[in-house]
Amino acid sequence: MRRNSKLKSQTAISRRQLLQTGGVTSLGLTLPQLLRADNGRGRGTKKSAKATSCIFIHQYGGLSQLDSWDMKPDAPREIRGPYRSIETATPGFRVCELMPKLAGLSEQYAVIRSMTHDMSQHDRANSMLLAGRSKPAVDDPAFGAIVTKLSPSTASIPPHVWLQKFGGGSAPPDHTYLTGGHLGMAYAPMLIGTKHDDNPAAKDFRVRAFDTNENVPLERLERRWQLSQELQTLSNTGKTAEFHSLDLYQQQSFDLLHSRDAKIAFDVNRETPSLRDRYGRNPLGQNLLLARRLVESGVRLVNVVAWTGLAAGEQFVSIETWDMHGNADVGIFENGWNGLPFALPRTDQAVAALLSDLSDRGLLDSTLVVLVGEFGRTPIISQGAKRIGRDHWPQCYSAMVAGGGIQGGVVYGESNDRAAYVKSNPVSLEDFTATLFTAMQINPASRLSPDGFTIPASPGSPITALL
């Protein structure tokens, strides 16, 4: 296929041309509270960008690019692995045989094969991905918090929801994604799924965040709220920004307790059994179905950790599904929770069902879908502590983006013959995140600091060829 190093120009390029060039609390509440934010919707974004919501899927641990989006069938076996590549609906674009459903939907998404950075440590690399910065500050807000700040929702439902908490020794610090960073807790996500068995695939799952303390009836909460408001009017403390933030923070929670729409949105049992089967009866499948319900109800940003569950007879070890270097007693090519034959088909089913479901409901044009890990895997297969696998590799890896404003049937960037290093059009975390902001009609240059002059949402440049 022909290559062209100028894909990042402003010139309009067809999807086929791109494929050819790129190789293809005090009130007794238990609800997390979120604030309605200042409206900082971006200026100067492209008219073709239409997304108002985003479902951001984290392949926690790092998916192997060589066994998914960027296969090298002509490389030696110790590099290419055991799987063959298959055709997609887009001529010239091939993916792993374990992804047949996504292969058939290739005109709905774009793949970036040239993601790159230099951090091979899980927690730090995840913090970088969350902030969209190669060198994030300790208090940098995550992508979701920034979206919540700059693109507020008016729906009676949390604007930002996180499904399945990071777990294991490789997890980033909680403050990098469960707070709003320097923006404040008002922009933190509502967390659903603090433990591995707390997800919609579990038989007894329900969202307990809407429960109040059984010893504090709603009428008493209302009286407490009124008293809180009266105290604020009598106190100088109530005039501070921090106290004002807490006030709104609690108000949102109080409103949610009365919101029937929010309770319905979080009730995945309202979906038909056949649709639930279509997504897959595993944590990722059911969390993505719940994510679709949430964006349909007005949630701006849903983060989903792509834990695909356990194989029959397995005991829980970790939700780090994609950390496949043979250290968890399952080899990368073995059919267990930490192996590609188990995890990748379930992801293929769930993500394909999400894209199709969003499209059928007329929501794909307004919903950005992101599928990416914190890095990729080494080109050469090696012996891990217990089984064979691929180790951490941030120098070159892949990401999938779909939905509002993103051209489908496109492959951007190119790796070398071993998918080890970027050959053309490298994509930094800054540029990747700026592209996501632009697709969501948020100007990456929007300022997040109180003075309005410093701290842009992203210092990167959008990849205009994808938009």
C-alpha cells in the first residue's frame, strides 16, 4: 500500500486514500455528587464534529497491537504469534481473526496504529492516558473531569460515570480519576463497581448509590438540607469558593435522590434478555450496555474498564485483563481470564454490539467511542514468570475511535515491520486527547485555570485527518 507522510495536513482526504496511506457526607447521602459546570464549549471546532457524549473503554494492562489491530503476518512466528489476519469491510484493512464482528463493522471506526510514548510502568502510563499528557502534574484532572467542566449536562443524571474501579498493583492512584483534580470534587465521576463482582453481569447487581441511610428517611434529609442552606446564609464561610462548591456538590446529590430518570437509566434489567445476550453476559458486555443506557439518558462521559470476567472454574486474581506477559498463571495465547482467546472475542462481541446498538438508535453520530490501553506489548513473545507472553511496550501501539465526528474505515499512522516503532505519523497522548476533545465539540485550547489564561484542556493538536 502507498504511504504518505502528509496525512496531518488540512487537505480533505477520502477514507480510501487514508487507508492507502496509513496501512489503514453531612446530609447522610451515599450518592457521589457532581456539579453543573461553567459552559466552556469549544470555539472553532470543525462542524463535522458532532459528539456530545463519550464512552471511553480502557483496556487496562495494555492490548497487544500485534494480535489485534496491527498484525504482521510476514514476520517470524516469535513476532507475529499464532493468529491469522482476516479481511474487514474496508478493502486493504485486516485485523486479528479473534475480532470477526468488529471486522464487519470497520466502516464505523478508525484505527490509529502509531500511538506512542516512553512510559512502560502501568500506574504512571495510566495516569498519563487519563490526563492526556506525557508529564502530568499530580493534580491534573482526567479527560472525563475536563469534559464535565467544559461541556456540562442539564439532565437530572450525573454527567460523568465510571464503571468498574481500577484494581491490582498496577492501578493508577485514585486521585487521578476519582476526583476532579485541581478542578475540584464537583467534577469527579460517579463510581459504580468498586469490587470485581460489583457489575451488571452479577445476578444480584443493583446500583446502591441511590440508597439513603435506612435510619435517615427522605423527609429528614430534606429538613437537613434546608438547615444547611440557612446556615450558609449566616456564615462567612458560605461565601468562599470551596463552600460554594460543596453546596452545589450536595445539591446535585439531593436532586438525584428525587430523580426517577436517573434510577431508570442505571437499571440494566430493563433491557431485553436478547439484547443483553448480544452484548455478552460478562462484566465488559453488561457494563457497555449500561454505558449505552447512560449516554442515552444524557450522561456526557462514561469510562469503562474492559475487564472481561473469569473463565469457568477460575478464581478471581485481578481485573488487569490485558496485562498478558505470562505472570498470572495464564499465557497470552491460553483460554483463561488473562489470555487473548478468552478476552478478545468477548471484547469483539461487546464493542461490536455497542457500535451497532448506538447506530440502530441514532446515537452513534453523537457518541464518541474510544478503545485503548495505556500501552502495547513487546514485538517478541517471551517466557514470563509462569507462562509465555508479551511484556510492556509503549513505543508503538494501537487505538480505536468511533462515532461523532470520526471518519470510519480509516487507518491512521504506520508502524515498522515488527509493530515495534512508529514509521509514520506518530500520535502523542496530547494529540490523541486533543482529537477527542475536538470530536466532542470542545476546543482543546479552552483554559481550565481560574484566571482564564493558563492550563489549556489539552496542549496537543487534533488529528484533522480523522475528523
